[in-house]
Amino acid sequence: MKIDEKMEVAGSDPAERFSEGPRLLADIGGTNARFVLETRQGHLEAVAVLPCDDYASLLDAITAYMDSSEARAAGSARVRHAAIAIANPIDDDNIRMMNHHWFFSIEAMRATLGLDTLLVVNDFTALAMALPYLRPDQRLQIGGGMARADSVIGLLGSGTGLGVSGMIPAEDRWIALGSEGGHVSFAPCDQREMDVLSFAWRELSHVSAERLASGRGLELIYRALSERAGMPDAPPLLAADITSRALNNECDVCLEAVDCFCAILGSIAGNVAMTLGALGGIYIGGGIVPRLGPLFEQSQFRARFEQKGRLNEYLAQIPTFLITAELPTFLGIAAILAQKLKRAHTGAPMLESVRQARGRMSPSECKVADWVLKEPNAMLTLPIAEIAQRVGVSQPTVMRFCRSVGVQGLADFKLKLASGLTGGAITVAHCHVEISDSDAELARKVLGNNASAALAMRDMLDVKALTAAIELLRGAQRVELLAVGSARVVADDMQHKLLNLGIVSSFFADPQAQEMSAAMLKPGDVALVISRSGALPDLLRTVKVAQGCGARVLAITASGSPLAKLADVLLTLNHPEGNLNFVPMIVRLLQLMMLDILSVGLARRDTAQRTSAAELEEGQLHGMRISGKLKFGGHLE
């Protein structure tokens, strides 16, 4: 473990130490895990670099760091807030590293470490957040013009992998892009790179940009160029050795490998600049390029950055910068954590209220307070009986605790607590159900996953397809529902809805009966097909029979499936069931919700039509009354 005592970063504030104690910051790569304690804004202490291979898990590495004498001296107060930047996509609660064997649950890690806050973000999202705060002496410009103020900034970084991100200006703040742009397909630009790609294809079915513009990519390029130079038996070298020999001018192939690496990185950087419209400049970070020294400045990087045909002049105006700041990722992750905590304090910080009120609570209420401070997210999800059981107190004690912190009851406390933890909204993320989960954890995950899937469906819904589906059903002479397996329950429910709306429909549970009924469809009829996979042979055969009779097909299924390709109108539902595939939980609920949307859409339009007809009839009757009075009475009353 290598530990430095103190370090000041850009944006350091000489203010007093954080009142809530030091904040733990971590930068986790595929090779090394770096840790610091931020004791006040921009002031880092006990900087440590731990080899990932020395620890069985990230939890073990964090524990080893926190138990070190340097970390204990820097952080005498308990750490309550932490943020981790990790070289990995952040999809849900469970993180499985792509470049290392570590995996963990964010919530389980937070609870085990006894943290109030544990924020996990992509490492390049964190590095991107550092860019607006870099001083001029913390970056080296490599070509190009002046960066345009308040414009998009692009970022690439080569290390164990290739990170890609960007920063988008939004009024008084910056928004960092979470991206996996390093995994786009590699495109060669000259014969040498064609030869490198051909060599890589022997080992890899898909050659991404990361496969070449990274540490392992440099090693692959060296092996490919060794063979190209007529030395197929040359022993492989590590990236550090290739760089060292090139810098010392000890190996021509190493020099060429570094030159090829820089040219490839330049082409990728130009692609990112054009994709993002990064007029604010492109920044290069990571662990490899800063070590290349003059080789990078003299390389083809900048020439290849601008080499985009008709867009050469456009790219020539965009500056490229090499990040020279020490540990800039910590500056970004500290800024992200500070923003989150600021939002939490702005939005009714109930945890702080609990701490302040604890001194005037009874011993039993203090037990509830201590548990809430340790398990705030559990407090949000558990019923009062489960809370009382976990804490070891009575349910009335839980209610007295809520009143002690100035709220009316448990529901009010949960609402204010959620606002403080999430900045005004409860974050819902997909979590995998594990065999070892308790019943309470199982219920929390299943309900949370359903909510997460519903929100995702809302955000991904194709409104044009929805409108077309409603119109198709409105104009149908008859609707034939087709479904098998777990979707049969969904189809049966929809048939009742259609009948209540006055739409002629039929549904047969037996696949053979479905095919026979489909054969009696006619032009003007609609086959409403519901299938999770969209690939069942019997169902597809029945759909083709319906189409052969002139019926149109409305499908609710996965995009790209065989059924989706047959549909006249497609409502897409893409949701993997995860590790409990034999229980089609979420997709069935999504299907029901999609059909509810269709039913409400049909009912709304029918109601609108009936209202319009009634208003027209009322208007006609009113006109008749007026006309009659004029005719028979000669005047209006």
C-alpha cells in the first residue's frame, strides 16, 4: 500500500473541515484501486494506491485502507459519505467489473460500511466532471485553436480500457455523459492498421476501439507489428516495457507500436469530437498517454485527429488537451458527491434532524434513531411491523420516534427522508433477486423492479405506434387475441376489456383452436398478439394464417423478434427476466399495463365521441325549441 500524507487539488477551499466528518473517495480501475479522504473541499489526505489483485473484493480493499494508520489519522471522525468512481457501466445495484473479478451490491456495501451515502459512478463520468475545474497548468494543449466557452467538451482516457465521456453545459452547471464509447467498433485508416486488425481478428470476434487504444491494446499492436516486421517469434512485452523501450529508443518495433497507438487514438478522438460537437475541446486522460512524454507530442495523434476529409477545417479549430493534473478523477468524484449532498441538505435533511433530536429521545427511541442512521434506505421500504421487529422495539415506539423528530407519523417521516436522500425523488433501480435474500429484501426488490420497469417503459414508449394501435383497434370489425404460456392470462383479461368497450373479440387458450379461429378472420379484422419472446413457432404459424386471411397484426413483443417483423403495428416490450427466468414476473405486468393503456385510449375516444354526439343532439333540440318559440309564440321569453 502506497500512501501519501496530503494533497491539494484544484478548487481547494481553506474552509474548516466538513462538519459531518471526512468523505471517502475511491477511483477503482482494472489494475489499481486509489483511495483518499477529503477532509474539506478540495483537500485530500492519505492518498493510497492498492493493487486490485491483492484483495479478494472491493470491500476488503476499502477495509484495508480505512484500517491503515494514515487513514485513521486523517479521518478521526466516522466516515458517513463516500463516492466511488469505477471503470464499469453502472446499470443497477449490482456491479460486476468488466476488467477485474470484483463484484458487489451498492446497497449491501453501504450497509456493511455503515455509510449514510454511497455514490457509485462511472470513472470517466467522474473524470469528465473534473474538466471545468482544471487550471491552465494542469493541462497541455496539443494543437488546435481556442476552446469555445460554454460548449460541449469531449474526453478520452486510455488505461486498462478506453474511457469515453463528455461534458454538456446547462445554464449554471455541467452535465457529465455516462458513455461506453470505448466499445464502438474499431475502423482502420491505413494499411498498417488493416494488418493490425487482421491480426486481432485471429483472437477476437469483435475488435473494439478499446481493444487497441488501451494498455492491452498497445501490447496487441506490438505483437501484430512484430509479425509484420518478420519477427513472429518475438516475445510479447507488457505495455510499460513497450513504452520504456520506445522512450529510450531501444526497439524500432516498440517505437512503431507507440506511433500506431497514438495515431489510432487520434482517429478515435476526432470521431468523438464530431459526434459530440465538442467545440470546447477534447481532453486526453488515463494512465498511458501522460507516460509517453515527447513521443505523444511528436506522434501522428493530432494529424489523425484532423484527418476527416471535408471536415478537416472544422476539426482543426478544436483544441486537444493532455490532462497533466495529478489524480483528477478525485476532483470530479468529489464534485459529484458534493452536489448530491447539497441537494440532500436543501431538501429536508431528515437524517440530520434525527441526529439533533437523538439527545432528547428515550432509550428505546434512540435504538430506532441509531438503526435509521445506519439503514436509512431500509427505513424507506419496510412496514412498521418489520421496522419494530428489526430494531427490537414496539410499534408505538416507532411512532413516538417519528413525533420526536417533528413529523406526524411514519408515512410523513418516510416522505421527508426520501426527499433528503435523493434530492426530491425516490430513485428506483433494477436489482437482481438472489436465492439468499430475506423475505423483506425479496419484497423490496420485486416491487422496486416492477416500478423500475414501468418507468423504463414510460420513457421508451413509442407514442406514434401507440396511436396507430388505438386507431387499428377502434376500426376493427373483430379482434382475435393470440397468446400462449403466461401471456394467456393477459389475453383473457384484454378480451373482457374489449367486450366492455363493445368491441367484438375472441380468445382461445388452446394453440390449435387459436389457429382454427385465425383462419376465419377477414380483411378489417385485427389479430392482437401478445408474446414475451416473439419466437414461438406455433404462435408465428397462427399469425401467418391470420395475415393470409387479410387481417392486420398488432403485436406486443420484443423488438427484433420474428413476431415483431410480422407485425403491421408493433408495441415494443424489451425486458429480460434476469436470473429467475422461469418466473415471468415483470413482463406479464408490463403487458397488462400496455393493454390498460390501449383500453383507456379506446374508452377515452369513445367517451369523447359520445359527449360530442350528446352535445350535438342537445344543440339540435335547443335549436328546435328556439325555432318553435319563434314560430308559435312570435317572441323569446
